[in-house]
Amino acid sequence: MASPPWESKPAMTETLSATLPDDVEALTHGVLERAVAAKLSLVTAESCTGGLLASLLTDVEGSSHVFERGFVTYSEEAKCELLGLSQAMIDECGAVSEEVARAMALGALAGSHGDIALAITGFAGPGAPGDEPGLIHFACARRDGPIAHREVHLGPLDRGPARIACIRIALEMLDEAITRIP
């Protein structure tokens, strides 16, 4: 009898290994190792990924001291209440915008004890009429440094592949923030 596919590779995440691409799993492990070595703690503020990044960062055994907390702010109200964004900013810029992503990252730092915050807001799949499917904004902020931003156009992917693409980009940005000298 053949072994399940997740048994053929070293287990790095406890619950998501079977569904993650190998590169995403390796990125996760590398980010956590480098954060431990640099004595930095991580915070997430997620909208379209619905907490998937936080889940992934907490699935690696022995890394609980690296992940400080996560905010799942799927609604505009949650962004305002949990991260301190103003409704006026969201109304003016749109919930899926560079300004909102940056404010989410800063709000996550302000509402935590973490050193680095990664924020994701976008349309993982089709949005409302007039919204660009697959438009995602990322922001990564360090307490002691600048905020990095990326705008990505994934196109009309299904929600699952769009979320995995977002996680890959988020992990790359976290890795850059960890290794960046302030």
C-alpha cells in the first residue's frame, strides 16, 4: 500500500502539509527559523486570506514564541475596531488599497507586542461588480523601519489558489523584513 503524499516529505507543518506546495512550506520554515535567530516576533492582519497565514505560522512545532498574534479583519468594521482604521479612510481609498494595507500593518503593530506585522487585503476571487478580481495589497511594517508595500494582480483565480499565492507573497515579504537591517 502506498504512503499518503504528505508522508513522503519531511513534515514541517502539522495540519496544512498535505495541501501546501513544497516551496510555501519551505518558505514558512525559513521565515520562522530566521525570526527565531533574529529574536523577532511576527503579527498578521489578514482580510482576504481569512487567517490562513496565522494558521500556517502556528502549525510549525516549536515556533509558538515567534508568532505574537493575528488579526482576521475580513469586514470593514473589523478593520476599524481591531486595527484602528477610520471608516473615512476606507470610504475614500477603498478597503482594497495601498493606504488600507499600510494602515492595517501599522494598526497590527500598535495593537500588539510584535516586531514585524504583515497585512493582506484584496479580492481572493471575484469581488463586487466593478472590482478587479485578484487585486491584492500587502504591507509589511517593522517597528524599527519603513513599511514595504506590494500590489499584485492575480487575475480571476479561484479562492484557494489565490489564497496560496497570497501566502507565498506574504512569506517572501516577511522574510525580507526579517533579514533587512534597520
